[in-house]
Amino acid sequence: MDRPLLGEVDVAIIGGGPAGSSCGLTLRTYKPTYRVALIESSTYNATRLGENVSSALLPLLSYLEIKEHLFSQTTYRECFAVKAYWGNNTPLLQHSLRHWMGESYLLDRQYFDVMLAETFCGRGGKLYLSCRVEAILPLEDKNVGYLLQLRHRSGKQFALSARFLVDATGRKANIARKLGAISTRYDSLIGVSRFFSANSATSWSQDIIIESAPEGWWYSAPLPENRLVVTLMTDAKLWREQRQDDNLGYWELLLKQAPNSYTRIRQAALTADTKLTLRLAHTHVLNEAIGKNWLSVGDAAVSFDPLSSLGIGFSMHSGCHAARAIVSNLESREIDSLCHYNDSIKKQFTEYLPIWQRYYRYENRYSYSPFWKTRHEQP
């Protein structure tokens, strides 16, 4: 059955996170004649993780012409130090005043992502919420482009044609894999998070705390509105095998094996969510982040371990870079701009990989644990 055609666009971006929105914003800001659609599977109402960014984000926001009042104090709080219990129980303390990038920021990701998407709409972009791509078909009557078959959460089906596609679907890289790209995974890391709230009179350290433990490592950080996020980073297989029927109870049991993270919670009068939030956090890279009239951005192209704090900054930078490559490709029909983009993605991953492996090997206290043994044995 033919689906009604909503229209034609120059660029269709699948995925409305920071990478996709940054790509769309760059196109609409610097090439306003381009028709750009942003297709997002949610309504931005679910919890979004990945909150720590450096001050290097600010020039990107300036490039995207994000006004200061949009990036308001309610969307973030400043963080001036990272305290890492890694390799021994003596904290490694990194003060932002001693770091070339300065202070870091802890974002309200849901608010931040909505702000980017709304700004994109305000500049004439088309935003399709609660929509998923069911099929991608090459356009038969044109030399370039694709027909996207979409389904809205309500069950309604429709189609959208585009000259160029952008995969911004995160670590799953759904679009790139549909178009023939191959993803190489280096681990099966996941993050299992719990959120805590406190009244305004409660105070706790404003530092980020990272702490290794037998089953992985813990991350805790303050968030806007007097909230705290505490995340267990572990392997998906270990979590599935051990958690049994009591996810929350198992999570709390493991937290007690990380004394510094556990003490942080016990010292404050906190109200805890009863629900855990799970997200993918594995390291992966596509064999090619580009193809005929498509490319991948952000975590869809390459994803970094959360230890690196590269997620949001890299995603937004890659979205901006991709937009420039797309314009050059569509206007000149030359592939050089796409190849340059692809090479830059691969270069960043090549430089990241040995540093990532070395950092995990620095922790030797839990070599008996499957989590750490796997990382120590990587070539």
C-alpha cells in the first residue's frame, strides 16, 4: 500500500539528540534555503543521560548562534573538580582551574535536547516527533535520494523523500546498518542509573565522583534542581546474569562495594527514584561513516566510553562538520568533502583507542573480576 507523501526535503536527519539537532541547526543557520527534516522517535519526555560536558561546548553553541538565555542556569550547573578513585583508594583530583578547558558543566539533558530541537524549529526546520523509519528505498525517478517510509506512534504511516540522509540514531546506528555499514563493538558496557532528589537545604559535594569496583565502575554527579545521578557502568552480560528479579536490590548491593560513592548518598537526606534507567555505553566504530548520499554523526558513527567525557561535545562537533560536508557534496557532487569527514572520524577513534585501553589497565585491584579481566586482555 502506498503511503501518503508528506513532501520532499534536501536533508532528512534521523535522530533528534545533540548530534542530529546540531547538524540541522548548522544547515538552517548557514544554508537557510535548504529544506531540513529532523525525525525523532520520542517526544523528549523520557529521561536522557549523558550530562557531563566541558567548557569547550561554549564555542559550539556560539557557532550555532544559541543565545545565552536559551542556555540558561536552569539547564546546567558548574562543576569544578573530578574526583577519581581508580587504581587505589586515594582520590585523583582534577581541578578545573588546573585544566586547559576550565570548568565543566552538568546538564539537564532533557531540557538541553528540547532547547536544541526547538531552536531548530524556530529556524524553519521540520520536526517529526514519535516517528520511526520502517524502510529506506532509493528514489527510482531521480539520480540521488531516498524515500523514507515512516510510522507515527499512533499507527499512521507516511513517506518523506530526501536528497541526503543523516544517521543520528546513536550507538544502534540503525540507518547506517540498513544501508550496509558494519559496526565493530569493543565491549558491551551499559550504564544503570538512579536519580536522587533533595530539598534546597541539603548540600553535598559539587564534584563528579568516579570509583572503580569489582563489577565495573560508578559515576555520580550533581544535577540542576538539587538532584544527583548515580550510575553503575558494567557489562550487559554481567547485569543480565546477576540481577535476577530484583534489579533495584542488586544495584544497591553493588553500590555498597563502592564505599566512596555509597557514603556520598548516605550523608545527604535524599529521596530516591524507585526506577532504574538503563542505557547503552559501549565503544564502537563503523567501518565507514559515509555512503552514497548518507553519513552518520555522533554516536552512530563512533561512540566513546563515558570515561572520556567526549559524548555530547563530539556529537555536536560531528553534526556541525557533517552539515558542511553535506552542503559541499550536494552542490558540487564531489565526494571529497564526505571522505574528509569520514577520515576525521576515524582519526579521532584511532587516537582514542590506546588511551582508553591504558586507562582501564591502570586499575589492577579487581583482575579476578570478569569485567576487568576482559579489558585487561584486549589486544
